[in-house]
Amino acid sequence: MLEFPESEVLFFNDVAIEVFQAGEGGHPIVLAHGWPEHAFSWRYQVPALVDAGYHVIIPNQRGYGLSSQPSEIEQYDCVRLTGDFNSLLDYLGFDQAIFVGHDWGAILVWQHVLLNPERVIAVANLSVPFRPREKSDPVMFWEKMLGPDFYIVHFNRQPEVAARAFESDVRAFLRNMYRTEQWKEKGSETIAPENRSIIDSLNITNPRGKLMMSEPELQVFVDSFERSGFVAPCNWYRNFTRNWEIMSDVEEKVRVPALMIYGKYDMVPKTSMDGYVEDLEIHTLECGHWIQQERPKETNRILLDWLERRVTPLLSNKVGNL
């Protein structure tokens, strides 16, 4: 198993945030994990980015790992979560950073560049593309179209029910979530976005594909969620409506260089970003949802090449703390 930096818990913004750092002295690059994940999800990117001269910063965001778990739902909205990015940079003495996100981390990085463009040099996101603001409350729309058991609706309408179910058998839930190569098999059970109740994933005994990490690596995630639980991470989903309201008057234009990496077999829909992201480069890898863990070498190659071509020239023109 790859070595991973030791963490430290930093206190700012009335919360404690567990942070992993490596390669101090280089340009700052913040890696934002998704759900249900952990900073450890970026283990394959750390050595590659450090070797390329970057200062890698990976927070366990609110609700994860040893970071704070506020009880109020609104403490997980996009203003608080992107505010943690700002406070983290302030604490470390940086004005700006490159931001890389996966899954919910990608959603948050897209929101961050809209809300706090002065803090962002460039963005690279995996799995979740930029999506313009919906015309109506997204949770109400999903409830109408996909029903009350669609997992995002379920998290909102039946608070903590799913989270407590996941906590009843953390290992089983994560083993069934962290799969790859499902597309190569037929006849076995799978977890897909059309699944009406994600709680049912606990009962899958013959999941399609294979575990996309080693057993020791899985243990890192199991240990973390057995300690922290799933209630706080699920609270991110309970802010979809609040975030929709917050973003109502925010200009939907990404003007910094942007990289998008899709998984060919990812269940997350791919959408056009034309007219919203000005400087966009797109790649697709032969993998599912857990892109940087399923295809680490390819992910690193694409990310480092893009950084060299599109971001390094920007960095060379900056002076002082980024």
C-alpha cells in the first residue's frame, strides 16, 4: 500500500479540518474528495504531483475523517464548504491555489470558482461536469421524476435513515460501492443511479465487477467511517435546495483553465459545458466512477500534462504567495 502523509488538524472558521500535506515549497494544489470518500482517495496522485514540484494539500472536508461534524444542516452548504477552502489557504499563507475535485469534490470546486474566483488559478474535475443552475428546485424535480426512494430524495426526505443503515455494516456498504469493471459482467447485482433505494446496496451479495482497491486500502476507508459515521457526509446532499437558492444570482461562467476527466462507464451523466467553461479540455478514460483510483497512471499523465501546458505559464507570471 502506498505511503500517505501524516495529517494535522487545523482550526479555523469555527471548525477543525484534518489536512494532509506533501511537497511543501511548491505551487499549492488542493485535492477535494467526494462521497463517500476520504483524502486517501488521492493517494496515487500525491507522489506524482510532489515529484512535479507542487505543494499538495488534501483536506478531509467537513463531516469526514477527524474534521468537525456540525449538527446544523446549513453548515454543509456551498458557502461554508468553499469558505473552508478560503480559510485553509489563509491559514497556510496562500492567496490562490489550483483545485482538483472528484464527485462531490468536483461539484464543490465548480461552485468555488464561481463564488471565489480570486482564490482559484485553475480547476481540474473528475466525474461531475459543470452544470448550469436548474430552473426549479432540483430535489423536487428528482422526486417528481425518480420517486421518493431515489437516493438524493431519500437523504432529504428521510434524514439519517440511509446513513444509519450504512453505519450498520460499513465494510459491506463500501465493498459494494467501491467497484470497477462492472461493465464486463452480466447477471450479477450492481449499484446504479437508477437504484431507487441505495440502502438496498447493503443486501447485495454478488456485486458486479471487482473491488477497485486492495483490502488494506479498503481498511483505511472502513476505519474512518466506522469512527465518523455517515450522517454528516449525507448532510451535503441535504443542501441541494439551499445551494440552488444561494447560486441564484451568481454568474455562471468559469474563466480559469479547466480540465475535465470522465470515466467512460461512470453512472454520472456527461453534459455539455459549452458557453459556461471558457477554457476547457476534456478526456475520457476506460473506467467507472472512481477515476483517479481506477486509472491512476492515466489520470496522473493527463493531469500533469495539462498542468504543464495550461497552468505553468500562468504560475510563471505570478509573484509573491499564490
